[in-house]
Amino acid sequence: MFWAIASTLGAAIMATTMIFVRMRASKKPASVKKIILPPFFMSTGALMFVFEPFRVEWIQVLEAFSVGVVFSLFLIKTSTFEVRDNDIYLKPSKAFVFILFGLLVLRIILKLIIGQSVSLGETSGMFFLLAFGMILTWRIAMLVKYIRLQKKLDAQVSGKWNATN
């Protein structure tokens, strides 16, 4: 029971931190590097599967990753970019806070259900895969949106440059 409460508190703290990080990030221009680095940093967590207690069956890998992909759809929908001063910024979304906490509540419910039949280590592994699937998919979608907007911005800038010459 202690670990269930501790991990829930940890997830709540991470969600709150994520909200503040996202708010600060919206004040600075976005870049490809800022979009793609978080999944790379998170991928180091896959080292947990080196240890037996965290290993899960391949079907569980697919299930957890797939649920993460589905969860990412909410984040993808609320992540939009805007152009300000010829730079691309992540547009702040009021819905993001509610979606993040909604996903947290859903995660807690799933953890309580899955925790009944799956060991703590396997549950940890599955939730890592869920989170990784969610973040990877979300960031890939953000990258696609960013690149499209960057191409439009570049075309506008080069069009203006050609018009002045």
C-alpha cells in the first residue's frame, strides 16, 4: 500500500512539474531539439527491463504501448504552435492542465486494477511503456506540426525577401 501511495504522489508531483515546465516553455521559441530530446532522455528508463522483476510479456508491451498511444491523442489535440516575431512558439492550452490531471486519474485507476493481478515490478514496467508510448507519439506529432509550420514560415520569409529584391 505504501508503494501505491508513494508512486501516486510521485506521479502527481511529476504532472504538476510538467505543467510548470510547459508554461515556461511557451515563453521561449520551440525547436526541433526541444521537441525530440525528451523521448530520448526517457528512453534510458528502458534499462529497467534488464532486471527480472520489471520484465513483461510481449503482449503486455504491446498493450501498454498501445494505451499510451491512445492517451497521447489528447495531448496531440491540445498541442498547437503559433508564430510570433518570426519564431515558432508552443501555444499554451488551458485544456492541457485538465487533460494531464485526467490522464493521471485514469493512470491511478488502471494501476489499482492492474496491481491486483500483476506484480509491482511488472506494473512499473507497463506504466513506463505506457508513458513512453504516450510521450513518443505526442512528440512525433509535435515534430510533424512544427516542421509543417516551419516550412510555411520559411516560404513566407523567402517570398517576402524575393518581393523586396
